[in-house]
Amino acid sequence: MDAKTITTKERLAIPRQVMPAQEPEVRVGNFDEVHLGLTPELAQMEALRCIQCKDPVCIQGCPVNIKIDQFIKLIAEGDFLGAARKVKEDNVLPAICGRVCPQEDQCEKLCVIGKKREPVAIGNLERFVGDYERLTGQRIDPVVAPPTGKKVAVIGSGPAGLSCANDLAQFGHKVVVFEALHEFGGVLMYGIPEFRLPKAIVRDELDGLCRMGIEFRTNVVVGRTITIDELLDEEGFDAAFIGVGAGLPWFMGIPGENLVGVLAANEFLTRVNLMKAYNFPNSDTPVFDCKNKSVAVFGGGNTAMDAVRTAKRLGAEHAYIVYRRSEAEMPAREEEIHHAQKEGIEFQLLTIPLEFIGDDQERLTGVRCQKMELGEPDDSGRRKPVPVEGSEFVLPIDMAVISIGNGSNPLIKQTTPDIEVSRKDTIIVDINTMETSKEHVYAGGDIVTGGATVILAMGAGRTAAAAIHEKLSNTAKRFEES
Amino acid sequence: MYRIVSAIFLAENIKKFVIEAPRVAKKRMAGQFVMLRIEENGERFPLTIADSDPENGTITLIVQGAGKSTRALNGMEAGEMISDLVGPLGTPSHIEYFGTAVSIGGGVGTAIAYPTAAALKAAGNYVITINGARTKELVILEDEMKAVSDEAYITTDDGSYGISGFVTQKLQELIDTGRKIDFVLAIGPIPMMKAVAEVTRPYGIKTVVSLNPIMIDGTGMCGGCRVTVGNEIKFACVDGPEFDAHLVDFKNLADRNRIYLKEEKESAESGVHHCRLTEQM
Ligand SMILES: Cc1cc2nc3c(=O)[nH]c(=O)nc-3n(C[C@H](O)[C@H](O)[C@H](O)COP(=O)(O)OP(=O)(O)OC[C@H]3O[C@@H](n4cnc5c(N)ncnc54)[C@H](O)[C@@H]3O)c2cc1C
Ligand SMILES: Cc1cc2nc3c(=O)[nH]c(=O)nc-3n(C[C@H](O)[C@H](O)[C@H](O)COP(=O)(O)OP(=O)(O)OC[C@H]3O[C@@H](n4cnc5c(N)ncnc54)[C@H](O)[C@@H]3O)c2cc1C
Ligand code: SF4
Ligand code: SF4
Ligand code: FES
């Protein structure tokens, strides 16, 4: 089939192309990526399914408005590099977003093909072009404008910080990224596991940013090691962008939560991902020994799925998801829920934990739970779960992972009191510019929205970069005039 | 990379390091700590900043070899490099004029208490220090402590030096002789801190302890360092490490600190890093 001559009818007849993946029985025994990626042939075939709508509604579903119809057309025509560049006009990290975006709720949800058939696999195609450029070594670094003489501090190196840094560098500003941990990438590095997002991809993106002249500094906790005021007043930065993410895991506040063996998903995933505990004792950081044990993860989001599948890979005999609503309400990406099911994760739905139970050494031995049923819809339209009388039971477990979300890290608030925050400690910004209540200081990503998505964080980083650029260009002009 | 400027043993298994870390040196206040990662596969672990020299851009750490990471660090010499060092972390000690303040240190806790004792002295307090060690050879920072104390006592468990007995006995004795004590700081092994809390509790003396839960990131992200204080969950790396001794659930802390006992032993015995260290030397 040829992209130039194919008819709409022929396009509609092509089934959604399935991305090759490791078999579930195999992949639970390793930390390698589950999906293997589309081949060029599969990608081209999938691209032909797009009917090239006059009004591509899919674009409205994408938080950064990628020109979806155009890049897919280029794939169909076999111009993979052209497609990669087209995507990168709006999204600098296609290999990452193609993997982790909740497409079924965004671009693919609006795709017209999806009305009667399966939508075009926009995410898979985006991932394909990102991978193609990288794997064939044909990555072209973005053009960087001549130096403006302006200097911007980017605080935090998650997706928000990285995309902001990228754009600022392209505008010709000097950018220094400050990161609290010893590795860059934020949640991409310490949260999302290797089997979903290989760290080599994140590192490759970071290399690209280094080549653009962006300076990266580890081990700087802004607020403690240096304050924002010092960056602006003493170190000569003209503006600062705060992309410090959410952090601060929530606990459930039920009895027994401090027993040995109860931990937050962030701790579990940080040990395994950032500190490479799966490689213990070759790496020094240990992780709870899951082999032949029972592990329960409490929550229904992406973090919960990542934690439970990690536990399975570390050898857990039973790996449970305990979630208080039903599968339909789970906030995790659909694909990850399906993967988890195939990998033998046991779902205890409509179930809430009441109490953790331990032995005389305060080691966790089980969790007392109660069954729920769905009642009337609440304000958000979701049917509220209500407890079922007499349905209590004890689930024997050795480790519990709490994954019910994160609050905001209070550090910036404590050390920069003139930045306005909400009651939930998220930073308040003007959503058109991402500027905070403090002049020259911008913020975006999870620290503004609360736990959200990679693509929203990136979008915020870009909005801020554009606003910072405009502000700095104007100040430059003012100086010239005077 | 962070260069070790000097490294000398103060006692068997306790070593004092001066390390180049200009930003940390400039910022640190009493009671704060740093997280270190010695090399690529190393774990992140916390150490209190015992002293700093902002002019020369250095900080002082005093380290007791406890397991794999601290022993590996104690095997390092001046001129060698530490991969990662971040700080200053934690909420600084709350320093004010209390009147008479007693600083109690047990073992390497003496080193952790030292900067706060010095700050208490600088704030005009009458400072009494009581520092305990198991035996004479393990007594550290005697001169430094004397220099910031109005009265300085040393206790040894075996009576080989100073007063024979535990730090709590000396504290009780001070109370019994009618000394008015307005503030107590106690830093050391968990059982010691718990014992001090029990001594001061009946008298309602404000008592602060510095807790040592297992930490991973040290920035408030992982929740691993959570401790129970007054029935609330607190994160020691951001809310602490110092807390009101009379509200701390010490049993929970002790139990939670034992979680990786098996792995810590395995790690210490695996010897993977000792090989690498020898290669470097
Ligand atoms: C396990 C897990 C799985 C997820 N899965 C998905 C998914 O599949 N799809 C999706 O779209 N989203 C997913 N998310 C959510 C997504 O990762 C976040 O919304 C996104 O990473 C937020 O980006 P950010 O740049 O705002 O912050 P982060 O990625 O959190 O990065 C913030 C960075 O700032 C650093 N920092 C913090 N404080 C300071 C300071 N004071 N000074 C200097 N540096 C500091 C942190 O160390 C960190 O590196 C997941 C999240 C988790 C935890
Ligand atoms: C805020 C704070 C300040 C500290 N200051 C000092 C100091 O100035 N000097 C000093 O010698 N020690 C200090 N410690 C203790 C020191 O961090 C531990 O001795 C060290 O981490 C042990 O690691 P290891 O690999 O050598 O031993 P391991 O064999 O791994 O552990 C020995 C014991 O140390 C504790 N521990 C293990 N890993 C950690 C970790 N990542 N974080 C915290 N504790 C851990 C556990 O209770 C464990 O049972 C401090 C601890 C905290 C929390
Ligand atoms: S970035 Fe996300 S929402 Fe946008 S097109 Fe790609 S997969 Fe869809
Ligand atoms: S809505 Fe679907 S078919 Fe239409 S342009 Fe977008 S991806 Fe193609
Ligand atoms: S060490 Fe992770 S939150 Fe304190």
C-alpha cells in the first residue's frame, strides 16, 4: 500500500498494529523493557490507518498540541527522521512521552477512528520516531540561538525542568540545572521502572541537553544548599524556574502503618531504581527481600502498578493491588493495568485496609481489610465506595507498599516565603506564564499541579521558558534604550 | 566529586574527616547533616556536620565505622574523592538562651552533639556536657567539648576513665543535687536517648534528641525516615532530625532500624567494594 494512493476505505480496513512485547512469563523474571517497539514496517502500516482528518481533533487531546496528523503522514511516507523532527517542534522527549503518556485519555481518546474501531496508535508511533532517531544515530541537536548574555537557573531535573532548560537554551540563554539527587531526570529516573522506561533513553536525552551547552549540577538542594534569593541576587541569575516535583508521600493514617515492612512507594521504587537495589549486594542499598513473599500495594495509579510489578519481578509469590474502587476507576494507564494482570498480579478491588497487623517484633504479618460496594455517584461523578457490613478479612502479607499519592515538598515554601502557595502547599502561578508571586521566578510541573503527568509537566516547562524568554528579551531592550 | 582534605583517627574505629564542600560550609548550621555516596554503587547515608570552615570551604565529619559504608569511608585517606555529598540537610537545632543546658553524648553521638553544644554556649547558656563511652580508648573530642563547656564530665561504662557508669547516672546526680536544669540535649544510641528521656520526664525538663532512622534521599521524597513523634508521622530528614524526646516512640524507631539487618550483614561481608578501594590505592 502506498501512502499517496491509498483510499480511506483501505485505511480503515487495516487493523491496529500490535507492538511486539516480551511474553509475560519471561518478563516477570527480568527488568528489561516489556515492549520491544514497532518495526519500521509495522509503524508505516499503523501510520496508514490515520485518515488525515481535515480537522485533526486528536491534537486537541494532546496537552502540547503535537501536529499529530503531520508527523503520522511523514511516517506513512517513510520519512521517519522528518517525522521525528515534526514531533520535536512541540515535544522534545518523544521517546519518553510515547512510552508513558496516558494516550487513551488524551490524543487517542479523541481520534475519530476510535469511534468505531481502535484509535490510531499515536503514542506507539511517537515512541517509534523517537527511538528511530536515537537508535540509528541520526539525532540532530536543536539549533541554539546566539548567546543572549542572560542566565537562568532551573531547579529540579524532572520533565518540567528538562523541557524548560531545553527551550531556554535554544533561545540562547545560559542555563544551569540544579538537582538535589545524584542523578538527573526526576521521576523518570527514580520512579518509573526500567521495564517501562529504560534509563538509557533518559540518559541519552540528557546527553543531548549537555551538548546544547546546558550546565548540570547534582547534589544541590535549593532552599538548603543555596536559596532562590541567593541565586538571583548573588549568583547573577536573571530568572529561576522551579520544577521540584511533588515528593512527600502520603500515608493512610491507619493503625500499624509504622510496622517494619510498611513503606511508601517512593521509598520502594527509589531503592530499586535510583539505588539499583535489584542488584544487591553488588550495589550497597538493600530492598525488602520479596522472594516467595506476599506483597500488597495500596492504590490504583501508575505508581502502584509500577511498585506491584517491581515486587513481582523481585520474586514475590503473591503481589496484590488493593484498591478501594473498581478497575474502571483506576487512574493508572490502561495498558499498565493489562500488563499487570497478565503478569499475575492479583487485584483485590473494592477493598480498603483497616489496620496493619504485626508480630511481637513489630514486623508486618498481615492487613485487615474490608470489602466495599459502589454507592451513589459523588460530586466528581464517580460512584462512591461504601463499606459492606461483616465483610472484614485478613490478607496475610510480608510487605505493604503505600501508593496513595504525594503532597508537596515544603522546602521551597519554608525557605522562600515570598512565593505564594496554596493550602495544599502547591506553588501558585499565572497559568499563562507560569510566573509565581515572586518576580523572575517561575514554576511548573507537579509542584504546581500536584501529582500529574510527564507531558503536563513538560508543557508547563515550555510555557515558562517562553514567558521567561519574553521577559528577559524585554529587559534587554529596556537596557539598550536607556 | 568532593575531596578529602584530611582524615585522622580520633579513637579506634572513629575517624575525623575534613572535606571540601564550599556551599555546604557556607550554609550549615548546628544540627544539620549531609548525605554521602562514596562511589557509584554505594548507598546514600547521613552524617552530621560536626564543624565547618566557610573561609576555606570545608566541613568536618566524624564517622564511626558501623557497617559497610561507614567502614569503607573510614578506609579512605586525605586526597581521595567522595562521589556525592549533599547538604546541609535537616532543620537546624533550635538554639536560644535557656539558662543551664546539659548536652549528653553517647559514643559517636558526642560528635553529633558537639556543634549544638557549641551553639548553646555561644547563645549564653551555662553548658554542662556529659559524654559517655564504653571504655577509655573510645573517648572522643575531650578537649573540644571542654572548650565549649562550663562543666565537662566524661563517663565510661567500665570505669577505665572519668566517672564510672552511664551518662544517665551523672544526669540524675545533677538533678538530685538540686541543680536547676532548663534544657537537655541527648544524642547517642537509641537506648541511651530513651533512658535520658525517662530521667528528665518526671521533672518536665525540656529534652531534645537527634534521631537516626534509615535515610535514603534525605530530601523528604521517600518517606523512609519517618518516625512517630507524639503519635504523628514525621520525616526526620526534613522535620528533624531533632525532636522532643518526651514525644518520641523509641521502640518503633529501634524496630524500624533493624529492618535491613540481614542485608547489612550480607553487604558488609560481600566485600565487593573493598576490592575496588584496594585498586584505587
Ligand atoms: C512511579 C511513578 C510512575 C509514574 N508513571 C507515569 C506515567 O506512566 N505517565 C505519566 O505521564 N506520568 C507518570 N507519573 C507522574 C510523572 O512522573 C510526574 O507527573 C512528572 O515526573 C512530574 O515532573 P516534574 O518535573 O514536575 O517533577 P519530578 O519528575 O518529580 O522531578 C523533580 C526533580 O526535582 C528535584 N528536586 C526536588 N526538590 C529539589 C530542590 N529543593 N532542589 C533541587 N532539586 C530538587 C527532585 O529530586 C527531582 O529530580 C508517574 C509518577 C511516579 C512517581
Ligand atoms: C541524621 C543522622 C546523622 C548521623 N550522623 C552521624 C555521624 O555524624 N557520625 C556517624 O558515625 N554516624 C552518624 N549517623 C549514623 C550513620 O548514618 C549510620 O551509621 C550509617 O548510615 C551506617 O551505614 P553502614 O553501611 O556503615 O552500616 P550498616 O551495616 O548499613 O548499618 C548499621 C546501622 O546503621 C543504621 N543505618 C544503616 N543505613 C542507614 C542509612 N542509610 N541512614 C541512616 N542510618 C542507617 C541502621 O540502624 C543500621 O542498623 C547519623 C544518622 C542520621 C540519621
Ligand atoms: S505527547 Fe502524549 S498526548 Fe501528545 S501526542 Fe504524544 S502521546 Fe499523545
Ligand atoms: S483524529 Fe485520528 S485519524 Fe484523524 S488525524 Fe488524528 S490520528 Fe489521524
Ligand atoms: S530520607 Fe527519604 S524522606 Fe527522609
